[in-house]
Amino acid sequence: MNTNNTCDVYDVIVVGAGPAGLSAAIAAANSAAEDSKSKVLLIERDKTFGGILNQCIHNGFGLHLFKKDLTGPEYAEHFIKELKEKKNITSWCNTFVLEVLPKKDLHEVVCVSREHGLCTLKAKAIVLAMGCRERTRGHLALPGTRPAGIFTAGTAQRLTNIEGLMPGRRVVILGSGDIGMIMARRLTLEGAKVEAVVDRLPYVSGLTRNRVQCVDDFNIPLYLNHTVTFIKGNKRVEAVEIADVNDLQNSNSRRLIECDTLLLSVGLIPENELTEAAGIAMDAKTAGALVDDNFQTSIPGIFACGNVLHVSDLVDYVSSDAAIAGCAAAHFAALTVVNKHNSIKVTTGENVTYSVPQMINIPATSATSATSATTKEVTLSYRVKTPLKDVRTVITNQKDGKIIFEGARKKIMRPGEMERVKFNLNKDQMEKIEHSLLLEVK
């Protein structure tokens, strides 16, 4: 692509200024010594920093990271305030990234904005933190008419909390994701009648605390193993038909719920168009990039973090992982020679949907030199496929079947709640692992 403006070279460019991008940019700026601070550029397509946090006016943020119970804007402000104090961070809002172009020496980011025009930016390292988007009616192919009154839960949240507009007065919510359940409470408090929360799964797909605080506490009907089978209405939604997913052919399982609004909380999709176009290896299970424990992708110098990597249920984990990615990006930018590592693959057992990172870097060894590190701390994030009771996490060396880590038993693990395990690999284990680790829940 031809551009009319070539800008300065940066050590690190961070794409996206939501919770992941803010944390990554600050970590990159803090990573170097005082006399050699990294030159960081933070690019955001919106007019303000914070991303989705700005419309999340409910509390529950920061419990892990700050030991405080914060709203979304309060959580974002912790990072925005620190960001503004960093003289080595330049930030561009209202700027849309068109392409990320991997290069041998300096990677390129092509972006456009009213202030800067069309630019090609060069960087030694790039952090991708574009976040995710919601699934829409088009993804579900819901039958029925096409009336007004059908929104994603996030759009309804923005209308209510940012624009001060009510999306409707009688509401049905399809999907028990966290945003959907939170909006069930929010709309109820604003005077709307939430007629039902419907989910085709036999369990809620969001956090248990949101089911309790947002659905159960407000006596909102919850229909599990059900889905919307038809939308009725001309100019505006008039009603939706729901049915038992296990007995769709039986007319007795169908019921009509009168409403004027249907909210969809049916999953999130990582915003990975830039990632895929750059030729970065992807993971079909997460719909995000394959990364190592520094969150580096298959292309050296390009990192990914936050919901663009995999959808997380707690923003605290997004921020802590993004800080690792930002720090690693800054260290990569400072290298004159790229360090070589041996990579260990992390595979998952039958009860686990996915694990991130998918690779663990081990310092390279040779016949004349042993592994320099004595221990390596590893953190893995993963989700189980179905609710499991009385289970524990076990990690083994697939070569010899020896147990590397065995966690304490948990009463229950749920797909809607991401699990995290932290363990150490000692020098002897690192030298003996040749192929992969197996993460299982049993």
C-alpha cells in the first residue's frame, strides 16, 4: 500500500487502548533503564482510552490486581492516569490501523486518521491488543422477521450507560454471557421488565457471581436448555418464541414470550483480522494467535494479549498478562541479537477446551552448556469443556508421563470461569522435556 506520510521509528507500537493495550504500553515504557526508556506509541481507534471499560459502570473490577472493588471507568482511570505521566509514550486516538506488515528488520503499521493522514509507522516490536466483538443475529441465523428492537448486549449497555437511552421496556435476553446477565440487572434497575434469560446450554455461560447477583437476586426467569426459535414483529419486536433444544419438534415445548426487545449475549469473537492478514499462526480453539509464555506470536517481535488472544472473564488477568507482553516487547526491541529458545508445546486433555500460552520457551542448551536458568515460573490460563466436580489440574511430561504439577482438588470447575495455574519448572525438568506438556483436569 502506498502512503503519503512516513513517521518516526518506535521501539514498541501497541494497537488498541483498552485494558490490555493500556497495561502493555505502560509496561513497555517502564521496562528499560532510566537512561534508555523505550519509545512507545499507543494507537486507539476510539476517541478515548479504556475500551469496553468505559461503559461497564458496574463494580467487580480490580479485586485481584488492586484489591479494590472498582467500576469499569475507575479501573481504567488507574492506567490512564499512569499513562499520562509517561513522557516516553505517545498516544494517537481516532486512528484506525489498516495493516500490520511484518518485516525482517522493522515491522510496519499502516494507519489512518484525520490528524495524521495515512501513515506508515515503523517499530522494532508490536503488541496487538484489539480486543473482541460480539456475535450478532447474523451469526445465529435466527428465523423470523427483521424488526427493530434486536441488539447485542454490549450495544444495549452502551446505549444505557453512555448515551442515556433505553433500548426497550420488555426484554428477553438470549444467552447467559456476563454482559447479558449484567444487562438483565441494569435494565431492571432502570425500570424495564426482563421477561427471561434464555440459554441453549444446560448451565450459564458467564460467571456464577453474575447469575446470583444479576438474575437470581432479581427473580428473573432463567430458561436453560432453551433457545429462541422465532422472532415475531413488523416495525418492532412483538414477541419471541422459545423452545427446549432437546425437544425442538415438540410443539408443547414451545412458548411465546411477549416483548419489545431482544438482546443477544451469545459469545465474543477476537478482533483478529489484522493478525490473520499479517500471516501469524492462529489457534482454531481460541480464534486468537498462537503465543509463547512471553505472548510472542509466530512472528518474532509481534506480540498479542488480552481478548484478541482469548476471551477472558476477568479484566485483572487481561491487565497482568498484557504487562508481560508489553515488557517482553520492549526487551525484544532492545536486543541486538535475538535470543534462541527451545519451545515446549502445551497440549490439552479431553476435559480442557484450550490453554494459553500454547508454547513455553526454554533457554537453548547444547552439549557444552547446560540450561542457564535454575527454575522457570509458568502461568497457564485454560477453560474446561463442561462443568466438572471434585477435580484437580495435572500437568505431565508427555515423553515419560512423569507428573510436573498436581493442583489441589476443586469442588467444581465451570466453562464460564477461566482457570489459571502457576507452577515452576526446575532445571532437571527443563532438560528432560523434549516435546510437550499435557494439561489435564481429572
